[in-house]
Amino acid sequence: MKSGLYGFLFAMWALIILGGGIIVVLLGPFTIQQFGNFHWIIASGIKVTIALLLVIIWILILSKLKNWIFKKELKF
Amino acid sequence: MIELIIPAIISCILAFSVVYFTTPPLIKILVKNNFTVKDMNKKESVMVARPGGISIILGIIVSEIVLYGFFQLNEILAIIITTTAAFLIGYVDDRKVMGGWFKPVTLAIAALPIIFLGAYDSSLAFPLFGNVEIPLLYLGLIIFMIPITGNTINSIDVLNGVASGFMVIASFTLSICLFILGNYEIAIVSLPLGFVSLAFYKYHKIPSKIFPGDSGALTFGAMYGTIAIVGGVEIIAAIALLPAIINSFLFLSSVKRIVEHRQIKGKPVEHTGDFKLKATNDKTAPVTLVRLILAGGPLSEKQVGFTIFKLAIFSGILAIITAFMMGVSF
């Protein structure tokens, strides 16, 4: 059980590092120029949407991982 | 360097001493005025003083004001104001049962001074891959960060000494990471949190003489979250807090809604004949970190607490590795 918890902690850490990489690669260079003064608001809006999607994907992966790592224990 | 060492030493001594010496009289006053709650994990009917947040916030305010005298940083003002607001929110919740919306909404408002004082940098630093500039998204992150860290620490305040002991490990880890990253001033500003937690742990450890209450737990969490923002170490702070985040994640993914613990009817943990803790088979009860730890068999309250501390040390090591990785880029 305890090793499962350490494994889950490690998996969360790896997902944070990987998710961070995706955010930097996807969101970092993202810019929009063709909307005049509003380009930064539109770019920010798109960044927020992508970030929220990544967070949702992160939570879904964690849920699957949790069920897989603790499949024996989660029969409460 | 000497101009950093002297304030660091003075503030750490003050943070520790204020909590260490004000908590015993606070316990007496709370007991005298009947501000006590039953310790549910003891065989005998033991009443414990609550809330200990009063001595915690006193230690933080005194030490941070002294640091402000030395550094005059807006970041310190943001820490003092946001943490004090979180204490007041927790104190209201300690004295009067509030709705489930109360803490998240008011803690989000408590985060606003960080924005108004401009005590943040809107780029988010990730290990290996570098920084990403997210001006608008970062404002949302600040608003969400304080309720999340506050409630996360509050959610692990379930056994004697766990919240304060966990904060000792997490906050010293955060200070070490700030030193590794060369952010010396914020590292020094963060040190009082560890010393306040350490002094409070003396009275909170099993068998507890005082509980931090919502006021203490929210104070710990809000200060931790504010340091993460003003120090630009949001990701590292989240990693050091992972065992508590797992607890909130397990709870939310089993309950599937935001709800106060007292509103949950099913009990995740029960007592054996010799008053050890044991996971229940109740399908309506939420899955929590303590319940998962107990899935292997009954353990004493002390054993569960130390298992949580070991998990905190493990995630602390991961946080320190992450801090070293910040200096490496592809």
C-alpha cells in the first residue's frame, strides 16, 4: 500500500514536469497579431482555454492512474 | 551577505519564540473559556483547546513586520495582509459554522492584495523547459492558489500534529528551494513559516494540547501559497505539497463535488477495540489519504501521522530535485 502511495506521488511529479513542458512548448511562443489592440486579450483567452484543457487531461490521467495503482485498496 | 543573515536570524528566533511562549497561556485562556473540542481519536473523553491560530498568526505578524523593517518589500506586505485575512476567515469559521462557499470565496478575496501590491511575476517557471509568460492567466492562478493551499492544509488537519508537522517539512523544503534558486530575500521571508510551524508542533503533536482550528490551518496554507507566488516557485510549492494535494484529489474524485467534511455522512475511518484507526468498508464514505494508508491494516494515530510525514519528506526531496532542474534547460 505504502509503495503504491509513493508510486502515485512520483507519477504526479512526472506528470507535472511533462505537463509543464507541454505548456511551455504550446503556450510560450503563442501570439496573435491580426486583431489590433485586442490581440493580447484574444491570445490570453486562447492560452487560458488550452491551459484548462491540459488541466482536465491531467486530472483524467491521474484518475485512471489512481484506479490502476489502488485497484485493490479502492474496493471500499 | 551579513545584511541578509542578521534579519534572517532575528526573524526566525522571533517567529519560534512568539509561538512557543504564547501558546501555553493561550491554551489556559481557551480552556478557561470553554473553547475546547473533543479529540475523537482518544479512548478517554479528552477535550483539547481550539483555535491555536491566534498564536500562529501572532508569530507570523511579528517576524514579518521585523523583516519588513529590514527589506521594505511589497512581497512582505502581501504575505502579512493575505495571511492575516486568511486567519480572520478561519477564525470566523472556527466560531460559527459557515456554508461550503464561505472559505473558497473569501480566501479568493484575501488573495487580491498580492495583485494590488504587484507582488508577483506573471511568468510561470517550469523545470527543464523554462518560463512561460501568462499575464491574464496568472491573475486567475493567484485568485485560485490561496483557496487551494488554504483548504488543502485544512483538509489534512485530521490527526494530532499532522497539519503543523506537515507544514514544518513543506515550508522548510520551500525555503531550501528558494535558496537553491538564488531568491535569497524571499527565502528569508519564508523561513518564519517553518519556525512558527515547528514551535506550534511542540503543542500540537500527539497527544495534542491545542488544535490549530480553521484559523491556524488557513493561516499556514495562505502564507505558504503567498510565498509560492511572490517567490515565483508555484510549481515547486505544489510538488512539496503533493501528499496533501493527493488527499484533496482523492476526496473530490470520490465525492465528486465541493463539500464541507462535516456534510459527509459516511465515515472513512473507524476505531478498533484497542483504539487503533481502521479503514471502513462504507461505500458512501470519501476516499482520503488516511483511509488509503489504513487500507493495509489498522495503525495507531501516531503511525499514520509518521507515514504522512514520510510521504511529505519524499515529496520534499522531489521538490528539491525540481529546484535543481530549474537551472537546466533543453
